[in-house]
Amino acid sequence: MYRLIRDLLFRLDAEDAHEFTARQMAALQQIPIVLRAIEAFCKPPASAAREILGMKFRSPIGIAAGFDKNALMMPMLAALGFGFVEVGTVTLRPQPGNPRPRLFRFPEQQAIVNRMGFNNDGADAIAERVVQWRIGAPACPLFINIGKNKDVPLEEAPEAYAACYEKLAPHADAIVINVSSPNTPSLRELQRPEHLARILDAVSSTKPLFVKIAPDVDDTLLNEICDLCVKKANGMICTNTTAHEMGGLSGTPLMEKSTNVLKRVRDHVGKGFPLIGVGGVFTRDNVQAKMNAGADLVQIYTSFIYEGPLLPRRLAR
């Protein structure tokens, strides 16, 4: 059934299709009986439960940042069986992102390229939506991914992240520091220790703090990032999209590269430091490969678009 729906959606511009789907999900989640039925059907098995950093996950499968940038679909995503939901990337002030078209599908490769540029409604709007969702919300940890506005120079980034954190952290279970998107000029420079240390020091961490890194990092820099994160953060997300001439590439072509980075990080940080694996996960074998490489939790995004709403349930089982 989803294949037919997907074929129709894929006739639309990729971003138009995403916005149409988001509107349908947002509408359905307003009908309590529908939401309860979906939640009952998609409920992960008890054996899939995990506990990390005091947070309880019904399943190790989460939705990655980028799918629900503006925190509009949280109830539906939780009902579909995701063990945790990550929204964003959120910046302190609203911004429109890069000009359209900025989202492109490559079905033959099961891939997507985006050059969105942190388009979002800003920290105040997202905080308000999250507060409303928390009223009677299901037991599903919420991660909020934060970044800096495009016009903020690198030297002012720590203050921008800290201000965004202060608005959103009280309403989140964990915060993700995004310094790895390829679609904001110079953002990846913030992965360098001299910049990242200042950001982590500026963020007064009262909630678990994860750092999301790029897959395009050499061994020396990766080791420096790992050492810094072990000292100043609570975990890492491996990885963001890989740099592509049109933007950030995600999906099947990213699986091997992102998993390799994940393994290198695990080998460096050792056991016990929480890692989330993301990039190219379509199958249960892909999930197992991430776990074997050192992931405690796994996220999906591109495969959710290609495989449909029952994918989190299949992967959790």
C-alpha cells in the first residue's frame, strides 16, 4: 500500500511532498482515537526497550533531526513506534533557509540530497510547541537539535548555542549540538576543538548533551573531537550527511561511511560512552551493523521516506 502512496508522492517536488505528508500527519494526530489505534498497532516489543543516561526508550530506533524540523509531528512520530524523537535543527531566531529547490531524491540509490540550510521557526516557537506536546504525551524521549543562524559569525557561535539551549533545554530530554551540517557556510569549522570547546563550555548543561559530527573527518580531528566530547558532553551522534556537490547526501550511499566513523569513535572512546548511529539504515541487518560498530541507539530518516510508516516497527522487532 505504501509503495502506491510513495509513487504518487514522488511525482511531486521532494519538499512539496514532505510538506504535504507533514500536514496529513499533523491532522491525523489531532484525532485521539486514530492516534491511539496507530500507537497500539505500532507498539515496539518489550524486548526492544533500552535505558541510557536515565532515559527509558521503548525501542532503540529513533527518528533523526531534519524530518520534523519545526516540532509539528511529534505525537504521530511517537505513535508510529519510534523509541525517541529528535526535532530540529532549531536556531535561536527563525530563518527561511536556502533558496528552493533544495531537496532532491535519487530513488535508484535510495538516497536524498538536501541543502535546506536550517530552515525553521526559531527557538521560541519550537519551545511553545514542545510544551503543548508534553501535556499528556507518551513516554518517548525528546531530543532537540540546535544550531546557529547563518548570519552568526563563528566567534559568536558559543553565545548563540547557549541562548538557544536556555530556551529549549527545559522542555527536552536531551539536546544535540549540531556542528556538522554541510549546508550552513563554515559550520563544520565548529567541530574543531578550539571552537567546539567554547560552545560546550558556554552551554550550561542541565540535560544530556550530544554532539553530532560529520562523516567527513580525518583521524586526527576525529580523535580530538572524541576526547573533547568525553570530557564535556554526554554522548555523540555519528553521523550527519556527507558533503555532496548539491548539499548533504543521506541514505544507502552513506551507510558504509557513517558506520566506519561510528566504529572509529567507539574504538577511541571505549565502552560506556553513549553513541547513536545514523546514516543509511534501511534494514534490520543495517541496525545490527550499527550496533556491532558500537551504537547504543540508531536513527533513521531517508529510509522512513522510502520505506514508509511501518519501518520503525519492523526494525524494532
